[in-house]
Amino acid sequence: ILPHMDDPSAFMVREKHMKFIPAAVATYYDEPLVPLAGKGSRLVDLDGKTYLDFFGGILTVALGHAHDRVTKAVIAQLQRLSHASTFYPTIPMVELAEKLIASAPGQLKKVFFTVSGSEADEMAVTLAQAHTGNLEVITLRHSYAGRTVMAQALDGLSSHRAVQSQIGAVKHAPAPYCYRCPLRLDPKSCGTACARDLKELVETTTTGRLAGMLVEPILGAGGCIPPPPDYFAIAAEIVRKHGGVMIADEVQTGFGRTGKMWGAQHFGLEPEIMTLGKGIANGLPMAATLCTEWIADSFTSRTISTFGGNPLACAAAGAVLDEIKEQDLVANSAERGKELRESLVRIQRQFPRMIGDVRGVGLMLGMELVRDETTMNRTPATEAVSQLMEETRRRGLLIGKGGLHGNIIRIAPPLNVSAEEIEEGARILMKSFSAIQGG
Ligand code: PMP
């Protein structure tokens, strides 16, 4: 029995949550799920039901729930110092900066800590603008950068933009979304035309002088969409030729999520700026922007994020990085991810009309559901995903969804998930598909 479970008024949370702005905060399921506690890949809700959590609080608990190493590090830090003036460097902050820089790709040698991914992406774009002296930024359709004013302008999903964008310097390029090619070409013979099209985008819709291009190495909220292997090489050449820098948003793809430490490494992309967030501190609010020394030198104004680099979050993130390294969790992500992907492909073979596409790498996987794959209309099966979410929940598995039409299932177990848990999750998923298909 956990606190709240024997308290009837706690169950009012389901009605009370409607007071939030927006009330849509808990609409993943018909009845909001109220988590009370978790351990590893398991989560327990208010009804005492235990779930296998394959979405980790939307990728925020990289090491699973209540990880002992993180808990110990945070408690020890809390007993010493929870916050100091943002004008003092603290030991956990400095130690974390060193660890991040040591694991970061290429020339990324400077760090700025923030509290959210939105803030980290804003800082990244501001750095690119300050460094290049140019304002215009390219990003991708179907991308997600967050909820601040600039982040909303960067978002490539109208579902996340409440009011008309107030920042005109953002241009959205067609997403490298091969399953639904924006140029209606065949990915086998297209020559990555979507990347080559960037040249025309720059030449026709901008001043020709770019601050940079912000990209998620694999589009996350947009529906787990990896680009063709050479996409970023072509894009980076065009962007740099026009004075811009490449910004990799690794908020979802970073920290081993994709079976490599950084998502950009799958595509040979060496960004000048990189942003991190979500799982970085295993659930504590923390994000960061990394950049090269020469870009950092261009940023001469004062800037403060009051809780950015908070010692508690830094202690947690330090523990996460140590655990990833010592337990070789990047390799675990690659291996378990491969097993899970194979299971998803097997499920696809059972339901070929409904499951149009299985994609992703490591433990960042997606399945796109359509009404009828055989007709090639590929009408998004939004309702089927909602039904599947209910079925998987009923059977004790938590997964996520995404995509412009909410027709893409997203799966992201903790990095230390076991082979048995992967099998268990795949079994539940297969049964849930059978249930909604009447199979
Ligand atoms: N970038 C990406 C790729 C994200 O997925 C998100 C969050 N879903 C953000 C930025 C924004 O992060 P936050 O919600 O912490 O502001």
C-alpha cells in the first residue's frame, strides 16, 4: 500500500486535474493514469495496478524509476546544498560540465545549463544568431522544439502552436519523412532530393545568410522519423555555405537513446551547437546547450537561468552519466533495441494492413498505423492508436504516441531495460494488436 491508495479523496485527482491549463494534460487515455510510484521499468498507479513503462515519463527517466544511484546522489547533495546564487559555480555543476564535454562529439567545449529543452533550444538559436550575425534559421516540418515563443515558432507541428508565429526568421524545410515523402518520390531512387531542396529554400525564401539549421537527428514528437543516411551531410554543406551552423537537438536522441551516445552520430553530423534535456537528470528538471569555444566567445551579453545548473539536478545528471558509462548502457540500448525492433517487425507481419511502417533505432522506436496499407492511401489510423493505447494499458504496458495525426506509436523503455522485459512488452503489444483487430 502506497500513500494515497487508501485515501478516497486522492481519487478526486481525476476530476481535479481538469483545472489545469490545458486540461488536455492527461488525455493519453480515456481515464487519466495517476502514477504513485515506480521502480526500474515498472510504474504503479493509484488503483494499485503495475505497468511495464515503455515510455519512461516521455523519455525523462533514462535509467528507469527511482534509480538507487541517482537517489543517493540527489539526497547527499540535498543535505549539503540545494541551490546557491547563480553567480557562483558549484562543484556538481563544474563536474557535470566536464563529464558532458568529455562525452560530447567534436568541438563542443562549452556548456550552458537550463531547466527545459525549450530554453536550451532558444539558447542554441540565440548563440547561432549572435555568432553569425544572421537571424534566419531553418528547421524541419514535423519537428518539435518546445513551448516558448521562439520554440513555438520553430515547432513544425501546428498542434503545438497556439497562436500565429511571432518570429518570421524561421523557415520550415520538408521533413525527410520517407514513408510519406513530401516530394512524392521513391526513397530508393530520389538521391535525397529533400536535402538538396534546402538550397532552393535558402535561395528563394531567405536573405541567403543563415544563422543555422536546428534539427532533431530523429524527429521525436513528429513520430520517430529518421532521415536517410546522407541527409545531414548534404544539409550541413548547404547551411554552412550560407554562413550558418548546425544545431543538433538531442533532447530525445541523446544519452544512448538510439544505441549510440548521440543521435547525430548515426548520420555523421558534427554540430557546432547541441541541446540536451529530458532523460539527462533522470526526471529532475535539467537541460543544457553545448557549443564550440568560438561560438561561446561570440556571446557577450549576460544571461541567467535561475535554476539552470541547479546542484540537485547536476548531481542527478552526473550519476546518470556515470551509470551509462559503467554499465555500458549505450550498448544495452543498441542490443535491446534491436531485439524490440525485430519483435515489432514480426508484429507488423501479422498485421500488414494496419502497421504501415516500423522505424527507429536503439530504444527510440515507432510504428505508424494506417487504415489500409495495401491501398497506398496510407490514411492515418488515429482511432486505432487510441484503441491500442487503451488495450496496452489494460494489459499493463505503457507506450506513447505522436505524429501530426496521432497515428504513430512511440516506444522508449529505460536504457537499462532487460531482455525479459523487452519480450514481455512485445508479447503485450502483439496481444493488444490482436484485440483491436479482432484477431
Ligand atoms: N526538443 C525536443 C526534441 C523535444 O522532444 C522537447 C520536448 N518534447 C523539447 C525540445 C522541449 O523540451 P521541454 O518540454 O523540456 O521544454
